[in-house]
Amino acid sequence: MDTEALQKEFDEKIEKDIKIEPKDWMPAEYRKTLIRQISQHAHSEIVGMLPEANWITRAPTLNRKLILIAKVQDEAGHGLYLYCAAETLNITREEMQEQLLSGKAKYSSIFNYPTLTWADMGAIGWLVDGAAIINQIPLCRTSFAPYSRGMIRICKEESFHQRQGYQILLTLAQGSKEQKAMAQDAINRWWWPSVMMFGPRDADSPHTKQSMAWKIKRFSNDELRQKFIDMCAQQVEVLGLKIPDPDLKWNEERKHYDFGEIDWDEFWSVVKGYGPCNEERMSARIAAHENGKWVRDAAMAYAAKQDAKSKSSTDKTSTKISKNE
Amino acid sequence: MNEQPLWEVFIRNKQGLDHKHVGSLHAADARTALESARDVYTRRMEGISIWVVESRYIHASSPEDSGSFFDPANDKVYRHPTFYKLPDEVQYM
Ligand SMILES: [Fe+2]
Ligand SMILES: [Fe+2]
């Protein structure tokens, strides 16, 4: 088939909501866009373990500690599901790793903010995982099948993340005056960065239109952001706390909450690498990769040795058989 | 480069069901592949049995030929029970 016919077949599949599998023909740009999006997503899951890992040893109870470990372990799993999905598009794990560690690839800017208090574990679960869920649920229907399968698995696991965070805040909000203040402080610091997680405004998001045409994305950044804000505006009331936005107000006409202007200078500066923790996160990843090298090497050496051993023993068996013949 | 090979992971969720492909992972050997598969794909009791197979051993039909490859099944509607119209009086069939 010529490219034109293949393109037509591809377009028809997209039109009819038939998923694209890795071995199917796809436009080069579709492949490139997916590799970028899925690998960035994977990197975010992996780097996203760092801010929370910071509190594992200082969780206030054994129960909270177990929960936090389980959550961080889930994020590692999410990273792995996504790297595997990206690999089906013919990029190797090593290449992706290299892109992350060299700073060539991006990851979600939210993880470049520090986790200063225990309440941050609550705010991250509620707001950051909450925003991630809003982003990820429509991605379960994304047009590239391995990505969609990965997202379905991830979404099943995410809802506990959001709930455990909310519960941390709820507990603090019902505690002493200091605890309540700590919860409010965490929300104050995490709110705007979470709202920024949905990316630039639609008008400033050059890839959105094409991604939606390919059904990689199903909703625009601004639509998802609005959904998130509406959800949080209701949930914060149950906590008895406040969202740090004086302009947040129900709009009866729109049937949505209006909200204040996002500090886009801050957004772009963190994206460009000038956030409070960009360097710290990258150096932690690089150290983990380098310090783990001997383990990977040893595993490969051991596997090669075992392989050689089993080969020589099968050789013996086969000679035995031929002798008997 | 010392690249760990890719493995495909198949999981049986419940006694009596088929193993089903769930994804893939990198591991140095079969034993570590099984252990990683347990950690990555069965953290919530999703499985009671795991198969791992190195991806390079899997042979797949190609999507470009799928038309002609599956063609023999195309025109044999008589293999389906709905092909046979029976009088309404016939019961339990
Ligand atoms: Fe995640
Ligand atoms: Fe999460």
C-alpha cells in the first residue's frame, strides 16, 4: 500500500474510534508526539516519587508510613507501565533514560516544588494526584492502544492516592489550631502549581489541536483545568479550609467556578528549569542511576553465567541421548 | 551498552481463567523477570500465576497482511449458529 492509502486507513480508524496498535502504520508525527507525551508522563511518575519519598521516614504513624510507601511504589509502577508503552513505538528505555538525565526531556513541573511539612503529603495526594486523575481519566480512551491500556491500569490505582491525601488534610483540619494552620499552609503552597499542571492556556498550547484531532488528547488544557477547579472548590468546603484565590466564585451563568489569573511567568520559569527544586530532583535521579549501575551490571553478569551453565548442561544431555541411539 | 532484555508478562487472575498479556518489563533473567512482574503487575492481588517470556521469542502476524491472513474465516457464516433459521416451535436449541 502507498502512504496515501495507509494514511487514509489510519484516519478512518481514528474517526471510528478504533485503537492504533504498535505494529499498525501511523504517521511519523503521531509516533513522535506519542513518544514525547508518554515518555514525559513516565518521567513525571518517576521524578514524582522524590517529593513524597522525602517524608517516608518521618510519617507520623506506622500506618501513614505504610500507606505512603505503597503510594510511592505505585508511582514507580506507573512509570514502568508508561515506559513500556513508549517502547512499543521503537524508542529504547536507555534513550528515554538518557533524555531525562541529560535534561533534554521534560517532566511535570509540579515535582520541582519542595515538600516542607507533613501536610504537604495531604496536599499532594488531594491536589496533585487529583489533577493527575482528571488528566488521566480521558487518556484511558486515547487512540494509541498501549497508552490507553496503561492509563486504565493507572487510573484504577490513582483513586486511593487522592483519597489518602484528602484524609491526611481532613485529619489535620480537625486537629489542633496548629495542625489546621499547617494544612491550610500546604494548600496555599500547592494550589497554584496544581492548577498549572494542566499546562498553558489553550491559546498558548501549540500541540493541542493536532493531539485532539488524533484523539491522543480528548479534552483541552482549559477544559480539564476548569473541571479540576470545580471539583476542588466543593471538596475544600468539607475540609473547612480555603483555596488561596480571592477570585474563586461560582458563576451561575457558566455553571462553573470563575478563578483568578495564573502566574504564567512562574509557570514558564519552572518549565525552563528555574523552579525551587529542578536541580535537586535531577541530581537525585542521576545519583540513583549511577549508584544502581553495579546492580544492573551484576544482574547481567549473573544471567550470562547462568545461561552459559545451562547451555553446557543441555549440550551434555543431548550428547548422552545421541550416544544411546 | 548493557541492556536488560525485554520480557512480556502474562497473568492468570483467577483459577480457571486464561493467562492474559498485561504488559512488559526489562529484567536480566527469567527469575528477576518473574519477581519484577509480581511487583509491577500484581500489587493488588491481580494474579495467582505469572508467565514471562522474552519478547524476542514472540512471533506475531503482521497487521498489513491481516486482510488476506484472516480471509479464510471471512465467508463462512455457516459456522455460526445464527446462520440457521429454525421454526419458533423448536425448543431448547
Ligand atoms: Fe501515578
Ligand atoms: Fe498517584
